Amino acid sequence: MARVTVEDCIDKVDNRFELVLLASHRARQISQGAAITIDRDNDKNPVVALREIADETLSPDDLKEDLIHSLQKHVEVDEPEPDPASLIAAGGVAVASDRDEDEDAPETVTFDQMSEEELLAGIEGLVPPEKSDDY
């Protein structure tokens, strides 16, 4: 078998540093038991990883995403922000941002006003009923 060289892989991955990162990540995957997509031919894991990249049996973009995922310690989940109209309808507190042409202006926070009766009704709705012996 002919040797795999950086020139064989550089047209698949433009940056040599990124190529080293991807190939080393793939070599670690192989050493942890991941299935290889080419014949081993008695080659070591880094050479197998480079040959897989050169033969395009693995997508460099998929390897890059997997590498990024493996290095993340905290995965942030994007959750949609609640709609202010639904908060008002539910009797909650709405936060509004009044921005003029000046983008560096601080945000103005406004709160809805509730009467004391509405507040007490909301609190009573949150507290579970007490258990009694009648049930």
C-alpha cells in the first residue's frame, strides 16, 4: 500500500491544523472500538484515520461536529422566550424593552399592575388544597 500523505488529505480538509485535530480524534475513536470504514492493512490507528479522510469514507464536517460535541462540557439548549401577551393573559409579569434609535440605551423594564384581589386569587390557585380526613 502506498503511504498516505498530507497532500492526499489537504484537498478534503483545507487547514493542516484542523486535519491533525480531525485525524487524531478519529484515531481515538478507532482505539475506543469504533468501526473502521476501510481495510486496516496492518496500519496503526492514525494512519487508518488519515486514509479514511483521504478516501472520503468519512465526511470531514461530520468528524468536526463530533469533535466539537466531544469537547463540550455544557450543552446549552435554546428555549423560546415566552410571549409577553401570553404572560399578560396568564396574569404574570411582562417585561418590555423600549429601544429608540440609540442601540446602546439601557432597557426600560415595565411591570403590569395587579390589584390585591387578583394577587390573592393567584396565590390561592398555586397552593395545593390541604388534605383532610373527609376524603
